[in-house]
Amino acid sequence: MSKRAVLEVIALDAEDAIAAQAGGADRLELVTDMAADGLTPPVATFSAIRAAVDIDLRVMLRLTDGFAAGEADRLVRTAGELRTAGADQFVLGFLDAEGGVDLAAVERVVAELDGCSWTFHRAIDHAADRDALRKQLADLPGLDTYLTAGSAQGVDSGLPTLLAEAAKAGEPGYEQQILVGGGLELEHVPHLLDAGVDAFHIGGAARPQGWKHPVSAKAVAEWRRLLEGL
């Protein structure tokens, strides 16, 4: 039997989470403030979502718009508060002013996570050197996923990069799962599945009426059916 593809959906609150799980999501990325492309949600929001659903939750660790770490002490404190509340999976990623990975900031936060699984998010799509970033992060504990569109412009532009990186699966720096998101459309999925990509991330695609409206279980189910059908 073929392995079930992972479908991750962005959730802002418990209503989103319940709809996403009902539609067939395997995992949620928890954020707030999509005007800033997703920041860390309040601990109370995490707790409400954790109580509402029983699928995996990955909580964003990002305090300001952009990819700079900002206040590292505050990031570490926030991570600790979420860990205390029961969070055990996270999403993060920090770049320096030159577009390189801010390894010091990443390492500080990861140390606070104490082995929890985490995703390096789309900061990789804004990095000066994707391959170098992957190799610098390769041995950090808990890193099991890269959320990427292959390009800062989205999956349409990044598809060749995604296919090339999928072909490197298992090589040094490429052991982590590729989670494709960022302008992802249903039409992209067959090409990605054929290349061995087996994880997909949707935000706006789960909200046909826009970000001011909640996740649609029907929209999520459409993605689930496509993934199961292929």
C-alpha cells in the first residue's frame, strides 16, 4: 500500500482547526496575523486548538514580519511557554542580513525545543544559497521538514527547483521531508507526486472566500481526494 501523502493546513483558531480536520487534514500549522505572513499565536489559542482536535499541530515561532530573528531572548521565552502548554512540534526559520541562515538564532531556539520535531519554513526560499543553508542545518536535532515553494515567487516559479531537490532525497542536507506550499495549486500536485514529494501545505486554498473567512472543510476535502486519488 502506498504511503499516505501529508496534507497540512494553516489554522488561525479552533474553528479553522475543526474544519481542517473534518476535511481530512493530517496536520495544522498554527499562526496568527496573516497580514505579516504568519506570526506566533497566543498560548491560549494553541491550547484551544489542542483541545478541539487530535491531529498534529506545528506552532509558528516568528515574532515579526520578515525573516530576521529579532529578539532572540523573547523567541526562546515564547518557545518555552508553548512547550509548557503542551506544544511539541514547531515551525521556524531565520536569515541574516546577507540572506544566510542565522545559525546562532536557530540553534538557540532549537535548544529550547529539546528535541521536538520542527519545520524550517519558507525563509529557505529567500536564502542566498539554498544548498548551503540545508547543509548548515543538516545535523540540528528535530529538523524533519522544509516548507518551500522552491522560489520566493511561489510554486509556479519554483517547480524546477522542487523537482531537483526531490531528486536529491537522502543526500547530505536533503534527508528532510519536502513540504510544498506557497502558491500551491491542485494542478501542481501530480507533477510533485511523480517526483516523490509526499507533503503539501495549503492556506488560502483552504479558504475559497478569503482570509477573513474560516477554513472550508469542503475545500480541504477536495485536496484530500486529489491526494488519495493519485
